[in-house]
Amino acid sequence: MMPLFLFRIASLPLVLFVLLRSIVVDAQPVPRVVGTVRDGVTGAPISGAVVSLLDADRVMQRRTVTGTRGEYRLERTVRSTRMQLLRLGFRPREIVLPSVVSRDTTVDVMMERLPNLLDGMRVTARAACPTRADTPVAFSLWEQARSALLAAVVTRESQSVTLRRYSFDRETNGERATRMTVVTDSATGTMASFTAALTPAGFVRNGFVRDSADDRVYFGPDAEVLLSDAFLDGYCMQLAKTDPVHPERVGVRFTPARRRTDRVEIDGTLWIDSARRSLSHIDYEYLVPDARLRALRPGGQVVFGDMPNGSILIDHWSMRLAGFVMESVPGVPSLTVRSGRRAEVSGGAAKRLVSVINETGGALAEARWRDSTQWRGRFGSLLLRVLPDSTQSLAGRELRLSRSPYRARIDSTGHARFAELIAGPYEVFLADERLRAIGLELAVPVPGAVRRGDSLNASVRVPTAESFVTERCQRAKQWRDGDRPLLLIRIMSETGNPVEGARVSIAWESAAGGWQDASRDYTTGADGVATYCASAAAVGRLARISARMRNADPGVFDVQFGGSLQMVPLVVRPQN
């Protein structure tokens, strides 16, 4: 044991020497290339320029995006011999770097502004695309756009950012949104605000729509998809018609080089704001083979936003999804013709093909960088005047917008303000933990729809749980002067869904023992709700509530009537 012990002690200085030497070597500063990029005419700093270090074979080694003051900073590798600069609206530049790499190198660059974004530049022709007079200019404009798309990709790679986002799903009737769901999330890291679900090569090879046995899935492009060589090889470019509403915008239209029947392509336009020299948005349509589906114009939009530090992120995006479902025609029996002479009426109603249109998308609410730079998105707002639905004051109560994270409190004047709203229709309800326990929202539609960038003012009467029960009792003629709402009963299945058509009965505990049935039963509607109101004499008495329905075991619940409204959840289970 002694030699082994001595060997370890003797080896310790050598180990420490190796570790210390490693620390000294690692502590040596890494040489960098630093500088500022400016406009060659005005001398103003250029933000959003992509600065890349290349080796002798033009393989990218490092890259970043210039910030608000046009500054950049890149670690230099021993293989970095050139620096490339790209910025939408400026001629590309390439600079040979000094050969000394042992210390930092300062390279300030002036870039030449293009007098016209449609000025022709050298482009590579695509054999699969037909020759057009505007092809050189269209490809030149596309190359300009790709420099901005590259800035969006490099932003994701090189900058750590905290993002807060919304996503939404709107149900429509083909003309307007009728119902909407909104969710929110946040994330931190090197990431984009929104990204495509598949690779660029996968989209070009397989198309932008996937069909399965149960549904159809649509996909949309992002910056990386449009930037890829695979997309450029699979699509042809031409100049888009000028938008008369926005004459400052120039667009390049992309169409598939080869149409195939076994996949769904997209036909779209990438728009550039020539005044601001920045990406504006992308509009596209899905080239579906079915003419009926094509008439519903499935497609989407991607809108870009310039961040204050020169970054480019997707501000918001949306997709219009279309399809067909079979729907029963009420009161019309279906007719099935057999192989014989007789026509037989089958069970059930006739079916018809009905179009279904949904809109889905997302919006970037906030972006925050480590240097305290912040950006906030553009949304709508809602100011509600809450009309009293009962004698009780609602001041201080919390309002919520259904199927969304939005909340607000009613002030002393009866108003509540919601901010940062996705455009669309909403329903509002009073937050009530008692109702939440039985899975019920007493939501009412907000008059009108919220629009992006606008404020909607509306008045609405929001029911309380007490006013809801009272109104149900009065409507069912179960109310007498002096009565009070006592029970809100909800019948649910084991999965938490409301049960329609359940028979609900109430029995009182009698003084002689046993139970005495009430004078009438109640039948639940589509919401699974039954209500009960009675005079003050019922307070303090014990009642047994039971729910029965066909092919299910009865649900039973005993309740002691208190002085306030009580919620009773009853679960009915199917018989074994």
C-alpha cells in the first residue's frame, strides 16, 4: 500500500502543472473581427446586415447580425480569410481579411446603397423555369429578399432572446369568425418567434399538405424554407403586380417549377417595403387539385417585424385551412337504392357535404434581449361596460374571456379593460370558483369583434351564478315571490362532458324518517344543468338529489341546504 500512496503524492504536482498549463492556454484571448457597418452615402450605421467570416473555400465559419449602431463582433478562426456582408437594399460586399490573427482586427465597412431595388444583378438561371422578360429582375429582387431572410435565420442562431407568444384558432362560417381559442407561452434561448414544422427539402419534395385517414394537415413556410437552395430549385420567380394600396411595396411571386398531382404546392408572393428596405410579408395559397376546395382559397400569411436591435422576427402569421365534412340533414331520410327494383329507406338522415374553414396562427407579443432591448407587438384592446344582472355589486370581480388567458377586474365605475388581444370574436364571463368546480362557464358574446390595432368599446350584461339560476327557475315557472336560488346541479359523464336528457329528482328527509319526493322532476339540457329554487323555509333541511338516465347507474348526492347557492356535481356511469 505504501508505494501506491507515495506514487499518488509524487504525481500530484505533475497533475497540477498540467491543469494550470491548460488554464493558462484557455485563458488566452480569442482574436476577433470587430467593426461598424455604415451607409456609404449618408454615413449612417446599418442595422440588420449579415456579417459572415468565410474560409478560402467560401465555407462560412462565423456569422452575426449588426445591431442598432451598425456594430458587429465575431470570433475569428485560423481559417477565416474573408468577410462577407449582406443587407437588403445594399450591394453585397466581400473583404479580404488581414493575415495576422493573433490579435483583434478592426474592419469598418461602407456599403453601397442600391438606388432601386429592381436594379438587375447577376443571377443564375434555373433550367426548369420558363424564360420571361422579368426573370433577371425577379431573381435579383429575390436575392435581395434572401439577405433579409438570412438575417432572420442568423438572429435565431446568434442571439439569446426571451419571447412571449400567442397562438389562436378561429372557427368561421366562411365569411366571419364565430368562435376563437387563444393560448400563450414563453421561451428563452436562441430561437425564432415561429418556425416551420418540416425541412425545406421536405416541403419541396412532398408538398405543404399531408393527408391521413382522419384529417388533413397544412404546413406554412418560414424564413429558412424560403432561404434554402432546395426551395429556389423547386420554384420559379417573377415580378408581382404592384399593390395599389401600398405602392411602396415591391413583390416577387414564386410558383412551383413543376406541378404534380401527388402533392400540394404553394403559390405566393414575398413583399418588400422599398421605402424602409425591409421585409414586409408573404402571402400564399395552397394549390390543391380539388376545384371545390380551391374555391375556398386555403392559404396563409407571414408578417415580418424589424426589431430595435436590427434583428428580424416573424411578427405574426395565419393560415386559412379548408376542408369538407359530411353533415346530416335534419328531417330528411336517406334513400339507398339496392341492386333489385325496390328502393329502401335506410335509418338516419340524409348526408350532405359541408365546407369547413378554420383560421389558425400566432403573434409575437414581446421580445426581450440580454442588453435590455425590448419590443412589443401590436394588438387590439377591449373596454367593457358591465351592466348589472342583479342587485349585487360586481366591482372588484374578475372577468375572463372564454377559451383564452385574458383577464381583467371590474372597477368601481363598472368598466373592465382587456389589453393585448388577438383579433377576433370573444365571449366573457365572471370568474367563479364554484362554477369552475362543476366545469361551467356562464359566457356571453361580446358585441362586435376586436380588430388588430384598434380598441373596441362595448356594453354587456354578464350573469352571476345566482342570476342564472333565478332566471332558469322563472323560465321553468318554478319561482314564487320570496324564493331564492338554492341549487345548481350539473350532470356529467366520467369524462367530464355534460349529460343531456338526464332525469333529476329531489327528495326531502321527512320528520318521520325516510325520504319524501318533491312534486316534480327536472330534465337536463345540452349543458347538463338542472336548477332548484325554494323559499327560505328550505334552508337547513337535508335533501337527496338523484340523476337517472338510460343504460347508466343513477348518481346520488345528499345536500344540506345552506343560505347561499350551492353547486352539485353528479357523475353518471354507464352500466357494465
